[in-house]
Amino acid sequence: MIVEQQVYFMIKSDELDPGQITQYVGVEPTRSEAKESRRGRKSGRLIPPRHEWMLDSGLADTTSLNEQVEAVMNQLAGAWDRIGELTAGGAAATLVMLRSFEPGEHSSPRGLVLDEEAISFLHRAGADLWIDEYDLS
């Protein structure tokens, strides 16, 4: 059973702090964190290693992933070219789709990352991406 699902868009940068990313993109983040602004609980190292800028869907965690993706995309509607300029300059941009399930007998970490090259191939082919998940517990 799905316990939580969340979608957010993240921009990470070594050079630009969250305020500079906000100014460049023209969209206020839901949350952000400056590079090395805190210490890790276990390691004691300064984290995060890069500046982080994040935009949540703003919808309840019971809302479908499709609706949350659409909400994030709509919030960034006029900013895609500017985000592209940031990534061309060394920043990293990621759409994160997170889903948590109730722990069970066969529970294990689940995740999928499609890099820019894979997304580019799909784009060039005019293809969609469909991710199916099943909880068989």
C-alpha cells in the first residue's frame, strides 16, 4: 500500500546559491538549502555538497503522481529555457518522483533515475515514459 507520494523539481549548483537560482529562474522555491549549511547527523560532515533549490507540487501526498507532475510543470511553465541555461553552465536539474510503501516482508529501496541522455532519446522518438509499480505484499 502506498503511504506517501511526492513530486518536486530540484536544481543543484556549486556556483549559484538558492537566492541566485530563484532570481535567475524567476520562480520562488518551496524549499532550499545553502551548500554546506549544516552537519550530517552520522558523519558530522558539512552538507549538502551543493546549493539546492526545490519546488514541490503543492498538492497533498495522496494526489496521483501524474497530477503532481503536472502541477510542478505548470509552475515552471515560463522557466524551462532559463533552467536549460543553468544546466548548460554546470547546474543539475532533476524531476523527483518519490513513492513510499508500507514496509513488508519483501520491502527494499526502490528508485529509478533517467539521465539527460535517456530523456533526450525518448524526446527525439516522441515517446512517453510509463512507470508501473506493484506492491505484491
